[in-house]
Amino acid sequence: MNMKKFISEKFHIILLVLTLGLIIFCMVDENLWVKKMLKSPKYTIGEAITDWHPKNNNGVGTDYSYQVSNKIYYKTTNCSYKKGDKFLIIFDSIKPKNAKVLDIYSIENYLIDLKIPAKGWKYQDVPFNIDSNTIKKYIQDWNVEPFEYIEK
């Protein structure tokens, strides 16, 4: 059997295998960088730079920025915010571009003008109560629903 005939007959199977391989790779890659981030986490405040949008060049969600060591990072979160809203971010202190929005913690009005260290806060220095176990579970959860994690 020649190669062209084999590929054309098995194209749907080859495509399915490649798609599944890509999905598995993405899931493993996401899990690896989340684990690395949890080894050396720091925290800062992010700010929404757009309202939530159905789709733009960055995908679906809210575009936001955060600053670490005088460098500004831009990302998109699937959390729904309005432009100017502020929220807690966890990031990898070794690779600050690896970050997640912690929408389980709200930034109260009296915290908006906080002085944030250039390299972010260590866990014990965050000026309001957060829980490392809750954060770890939250960012490792694939089917995340923030209301399940919000402490009452």
C-alpha cells in the first residue's frame, strides 16, 4: 500500500490522534507551569484594561495588565471585569509572565491605593487575608467555579 493511499484512507483517524495529542500536550504543559508557579509564587494587583469582550486578538475575556520589576505584562482572563477593576494576581517570581487571576479574592475599595512592592508580595506580606491551600486548589482546578472557593 503506498503512503498517499494510506494517508487518505486513514486521514480522519490521523487527524483525531493529532488533535488528542495536542489537547493532552496543552493540559500537561498548563499543569507543569502551574506547579512551577506554586514553587515560587508572588502576588500583585492587576487591572482590567478592557471590559469583558466576546472575542478580540487576545481571545474571549477581559484584557488586563500587571507590573513586576518595572515591566508591564499583558494577558487575558476569562473572568468578567470592567475596565479599571483591580484584582489579585498570583505569578511565578522566576517567570513573572506566568500568572493567574485570583478572582476568589476581591480588592476592597480601601485597598485600591496600596503601595505594591516592585517585585510583588510574598504570601505572608499580602495586606489582606488569603489562604495558600485555597489558592493551590483553585488554580489547579480544571473546571473552576469561583463561588466554590470564596470563603464565607
